[in-house]
Amino acid sequence: MNMNTQSTHAAVNIPLTALKCLYRNESSNKVVCEIDVDSLREVNEPATIDEMVAEAHLEYFSGRTKGFDNTKNLMGQLAIH
């Protein structure tokens, strides 16, 4: 499986308060808006594989997760909790 390929579909929730209309073209029926990125982050969790992997790496390197070299050690840790 090639994980370097970016997905072609993504969905985000955009709060209406985060939108600011900049321009509307009546002939093409299109609108250009400015979106407040901080507002997007408040209502959207990372959803793409790339973002999830990046978040997992950050958690691992910050010491919030554990790594195991073999299944026996992993199963031992799972049995404790």
C-alpha cells in the first residue's frame, strides 16, 4: 500500500461565523470567501491519513504513547489496563 498518495476527497465543517464574503460573481454564480483558520481548527479534528500519522508521531515523540518491540510486551501492557 502506497501511503505517499494524497486522498482526493476531504470534508470539513465550516462555522458560518468563520466566513467572510469577499466577492460574488453573479454570472458564474460563485462566491469568494475568507475563512478564519482558528475557527476551523475548533470544530474539526484531523481527518486525513497524513494528519493522523503526523499527530501520532507528535504524540509518540512527546512521550504520550508507548512503543513495543514485540507482541508479548504489548499484550502484557494491555493485560495491565
